[in-house]
Amino acid sequence: MTGSETSPTFRLAYVPGVTPAKWVRIWNERLPDVPLALVQVPAADASAVLGEGRADAGVVRLPVDRTFFSAIPLYTETTVVVVPKDHLVTAADEVSLADLADEVVLHPQDDVLGWERPPGEPAFERPATTEDAVELVAAGVGVLIVPQSLARLHHRRDLTYRTVSDAPQSGVALVWPEEATTDLVDDFIGIVRGRTANSTRGRARPEAQAGTGRAQDAGTGRKAASGKGSGKAPGRSAGKGAGAGGGGRTAQSRGGSGRTGGARGAKGAQGGARGAKRGRPRRSS
């Protein structure tokens, strides 16, 4: 992490068509003590606003200068053509650029699709803004090709739009100056990427780290104590008990057998002596 926080609030720039409301809500829940200020800027001015430090990060349209800015692509928008509700193209759910070849296609000066010349017939002059171009569509002057979010932003009841399948598309990204990656920028990156409040990849809170360390130490101590109590004594007792008991019983069994054999032998000897006495002839007188 480089840089340091330079403002009491986190300033987020965003361009027309982008809706950062979800991320702002999560920010306010997780960082209630750090206000988030939204800075709306024209798409063409977004890089200058970020480069001059007038915002800490921005949700802007690509491309941007990647030698100066870090960028996390978020999504790519569908491109649509805005037409009057009774226009012929409304008969289909989707059209191609070839279907618009005979139409007057308006090309506003704040165009974000990046083409040098749109398809179809050029208008007499280029409208200054997308909003002005939408007014001309409503007046029947021509049609307008824009990202879907801009068609919704400038919605009118008398206009509608259809997807253009093969038109250029506009990508949206979270962008910030690479050399100004502050802790607050990193917090917002975590929110945009869907990290939880307790994610290990985010900034860890000191209290949480200390609590985790104490819990780990306690767990390690309990494991060590458990290992001492169950490792040495039971093994030695069992081994000695089994060996001594088994050996003792064997010795006693053998001793018992010896004594029994000896007794039997003694009895046999006594019987033999008695037999010998009885069988000895008497001397004649």
C-alpha cells in the first residue's frame, strides 16, 4: 500500500449512466465514520478529475491510460439504438448495424462508443451532448446508438430502444491513480469485489487481530496440555502392566507345575519303597 489519506472523506467520481448506489450503501454500513462524497463528471473529464486529485477513485468508462491509472473492469454494457416508439425497428427484439444503414444516425460530441463514424447517414451537425441527441430523436431527426444505461438515463415516454447485436460496446471500470492507492481506496476495492467485512484480504482491524491471536494461543495451549496427559503415562502404564502381569502369571504357572510334579514324584518314591519292603523275603531262624 502506498500513499496516505489526503481528505476527511472518500470522494468517488462517476460518469453518466453509472449507478454506484449499491456500493455506497455498503460503504456507509461498514465505514459510518468516513463520509463518501459522490462526484458526477462527464465521461470525457473523468481522467482529468482523477489525475488532478479531485476524486480518490472513479467508476468510469474505458479505456483509460493504464500507465498512470490502475483499473478493475466491472462490466461491459449492451449497446442499443434509441428510436421513436412507432419506428420500424421496434418490430424486432434485436437489430444489426446493417439494418440502420438507411437511417440518419446521430453522433453526439460526448459519444462514449469510440467510433470515428457511426453507421448510416450522417446528420447535418453533431449534437453537443447525448441528452441533446435524444431530443432530436424525439423530434424525428434521426436515431441514436448508445450504451443501454444512457438510453435508460434519458428515457422518454415517446421513445424506446432495441439491442444492436454487432455495435461497439462500452466497458465500465473502477479506476484510481496507481500512485495514490490509499487505505480508503483499498476499502472501496474490497466492497466492489464483494469481499465481506471480515475478509482477510481487506484491512484487518486491530481488535479483531488481537482477539484472533488470543484464541489461537489458547487453542494451541489446550492441544499441548492434551498431548502431555495422553501421551506418556498411559503408554508406559499399559506396557508395564501388561508385561509384569503376563510374566508373573507365567512364572506362577510354571512354579505351580513344578511343585505338582515334585509332589507326584515324591509319592511315587514312597510307594516304591513300600513295595520293596513287602516283597523282601524273611530270614529263617
